[in-house]
Amino acid sequence: MQIAIIASDKRKELMTEFCVAYCGVLSRHHLCATGTTGKYLSEATGLNIETLVSGAHGGTQMIANRIAYNEIDLLLYFRDTADEKEYSDVQLNLVRMCDKQNIPVATNIATAEALILALGRGDLDWRELMRD
């Protein structure tokens, strides 16, 4: 599975803790992340993460493009809900694209945990059929 990871500045620590906790499941999949998030996660977990440019410099758009071409199977996107300005058109488009392509997306740790546990059980294997 292709898993994309994005975390707002105020959510990077939470995303890192989440990935440390679920390193075993995540290690069995291809991971890509926006720049700074990918660097933090890689250093903290030792996971092999394809690191894109930072979100502010187009990394979020790069992930959106992959979603548009159905190249992502799961999106973990921890965003800062306190900053309404941060949730720009790019981020809205990102979630909209997930809806259009039927890509599971988690914007908080509760949903992320449910999706990762489902991924570990094989409940999301149907995504591979969607890509073929």
C-alpha cells in the first residue's frame, strides 16, 4: 500500500508518536511524506520514507497530484484545527480528491488509529483492486 503522511507544524510531534507506536504496521508499506514531517518521522522511527518537499513549498500539492492519479491508498493528515488560515484551498482540495478517489483519510489520531488497525488486519486490501 502507498501511504501519504502530512502533519501541520503543531501536529508533527503527535504524528511522530503515532508512527512510533505503529511502526510495525507502517514498515510493511511504501510511505511518502512532506519534507519536514518525513524527516522527523524517519529520524524517530527508522522507517524508510520517501520525503517530498515541504508542504509550504508544494509537498502537499505533490501528494494531491498522486491522489488524483489514484497512486495513494491511505492519507494520514494531522492538521492544526486552531489555525483556520492554514486549511487553505490546497488542503480542501486534498480531502476532496480523497473523497473522489475513495481513498481513506484520517485527519485526527482517532481515525488514524482505526485505519492503521484495519490496514494491519488487511481490511484495506480492496484499495489494491481499485488501482489495477
